[in-house]
Amino acid sequence: MIYIVYAHLSSVLVALYALVQVIAALFALRAIRTARTPQGAIGWVVFLIAAPHFAVPVFLFLGHRRYPGYVAARRAMAGIVDTLRAQAANHAPRPPAGDPGVERSRIAGFERLAEVPLVSGNGTKLLIDGEQTFDALFAAIEAAEHYVLVEAYIIRDDAVGQALAARLKAKARAGLRVCLLYDALGSNGLPNSYLDSLRAEGVEAYNSHALRHTRSRLQINFRNHRKIAVIDGQTGFVGGLNFGEEYLGRDPNMGPWRDTHLRIDGPAVAQLQLAFAEDWLWASGAKLDDLDWAPRVAPGDRNALVLATGPSDLFETGSLYFCNAIEAARERIWIASPYFVPDADILTALKLAALRGVDVRLLVPEKADHLLVWLAAYAYFDEVRTAGVRLYRYAPGFLHQKVLLVDDDMASVGTHNLDNRSCRLNFEISALIFDKAFAEEVAAMLQRDLGAAPEFTARLSEQGLWIRTAAPVARLFAPVL
């Protein structure tokens, strides 16, 4: 009897093993067809064939690289995109200070990536760290007269999250339309009671991750990492800050939180609103038909462009954003990012810029909030430094800002991290401002940050044993970091 049971169990195990092998082979074929790079395809094939029992579950979570369903939502907004392009004729960008042909070429690449034109007539205000950002954003919500749109990757049920909720509820009770998008992965600790209380007061709240639309409920890619707020179609906010107390420096483990947000007034707000409207349509299935698509010209008259990128794009738009900015630099390019896990194209662009004499500086945190990503960065430091890139590690607390400065006339603030996840797997958004005065503001801000960030010159071989060992291993995971 025992022998019969043992034989039956063995046959079941053999069948299961064979089934896993078949599934692994099918997933390997899928990886060959869908992986965005040959290296990625090879990596998945080797992993799936060599260790199918480990690789198959991992592939279920991380193996998909496209988000095809989102394209339908984007196409549904084509009429609004046409409206924005037509309106742009009334907000033609100011003539550049340099050679018109060169400047037009620099800008054209960003416009093609964004699929909307550069527009003038914008006012901007840099918001440095949590106190400035939340004060400005909450004041704008309180002043709203028609509607409030808010999108965030992380919302916490703490003092900051409750402050947001109180203002959204108040506006909903006053009869305004209030729409909230949150990412279910980023906001995984947000209790249902928080959302239920918002909905009970009339706030429309949806999970922008929209799991019901994906092919696999196990999928954890395609995070909506955008941070957007639009008030009455006239004022917009974008940048690195989510809604949580850590953004006020109240996390004892991370210390002071260094981050940057941006307020925009003027025609570029419509581009920011377009990104929200596309995300809303995808998450809720409904179009926002009652929005104002004609923002007023604001004092300041700055040229601005909003670039929203994601895995539904035809090209690797996030990566091309960084590559285009780096290639455009003639004198300097400074990038502040909490993570440095660049893809091959960005890595090459950074090295070439430094080799041709551009002042290339990377500002990254000294502290780690995601250990694997922090370790992987060590595997790139020596390579870029050899080409002439200068590395600085912010010491006072955790640096989370996503800011880019090119020469003395272009800067961006947004959500794009300098890693593969932002460039390929996440929905991201940044505001690009082409204006000397604004670039000077950003330069002065980054100079202060660099003053608190000692230049990092130590080679990997000089690090402790665990970093020397773990960094190359962490780099193997770069495609999904």
C-alpha cells in the first residue's frame, strides 16, 4: 500500500515537474518575442530554463513589459490633444537666446516624445521640501472654485494624508468635483477606511494601477509613479513628493527629506491635466468631460512642456528623455536622482558627454531606502567616473528629488528617476522649463545641495567586502530596478 502511494506521488511530482518545464519554455518564447532588449531576452531565457521552479513565479510578477490596453485610453483623448496643439499657436514659445536652429533642434526631440508642443505664457515656482510643497498645494486646493484633480503614487493615513483628505472632503461637500487617483502598490498600506470616508463625502477615488485591466493579477510592474495636482485647470503641481509624513522629515531612520516640487500656472497646465485625464479614463472607464482646457497666460511668460512617459509608449520614452537632455548639453548637465541604475543608452550618453568636456554631475543619496537599488549603483560608479562624470552623495538625510539641469537655459522637475523602472516600467511625468531665469533658480538650489554632498571618489574595490560582493550581484537585477 505504501509503495502504491509512493509511486502515485512520484508520478504526480514528475507530471508537475514536466508541467513547470513546459510553462518555462512557453514563458521563454514569450520573453524572446516581447523583451525590449536582446540582453533582457537572454537573461529571461537562461533563468527560465536553468531554474524554472524559481523563474516561473518571478516571470508571473515581472515578466510583462508592455501595457497595451492603456493605448486605447490615450487614443480616446486624441480630440483633446488636437485642441491643445491648436491652442499652442496662440502661445508660441519665445525666441531662444542662442542659435535658433540649434535651439529648435534641442526642443524638437522633447516635443516629439511628449506629443505636445512647447508653449509660452507660464509661471513657475520651485517648491523645496515638504513644508513649502504642502503649504502651496493645500492652499491651492482650498482656493479651488470648480474642481480638484489629485494623483499620487503614495498616500499614507498619517497627518499629511489626513490633511489632504480633509481638504478634498471639504471641497466635495462644497459641490466641487474632486477626483483622486492613487497607486495600489505604492499606497499598499492605505486602509479601506481612508478611501471609504472620502467616497462617503463625494470624492471620486480610483486605483490608477487598475488591476482589472491587466492580463495578470500577479503583475507588479507598470506602477503609476506620477504626482499630479490640477486646480480648476489653471494651476498645476508636479514633482517628487507624495503624501506622507516622511516628506516632512519625520522618519527617524531617513532623517531630513530632500525633495523638490513645482507649481505651474499657464498653458502648460493643460498638458499636465491631459496626463491626469488619460490616467482617469484608464482607471475609471469614464472621460472627464467638464474640464477647462484653456488656462490663462500667467506672469513670468516661461516656455514649458510636460512630458508624460510610460510602458504603453511606442518608444522607450523615459530613456530617450534622459538621452536627449544629456546629448543636448554643451556646458553642463546636473542630475539629482535618488536612484542610479541607468540603462545602456543612458550610461553611454553620460560617458560621451563627460568625454566631450561637459560638466556632468550626478547627485545621489548617501542613505538607502531600497537596498538592492542602492547597492546596484555602486556597480556603475567606477565606470562613469572613469569617463569624467562627477558623483556626489547627499549626506544630511535622504535625497528624493528628481531634477535635471542642462546648461544655463533648461531644467526639469518631475518624477523620473535615473533607473530602468522609471525609464521602462513606470508611468512618469516631468515638467521641462526652457528659461534662463528658471535654470538659474534650479542651479542655485542644486549648488546648495551639492554643498551638503561630499564628492564620492572611492572605487568599488575600496568598499567593504559585502558591498564589493553584493553590488555586482545587485546589478544583475538592473532591468527591473
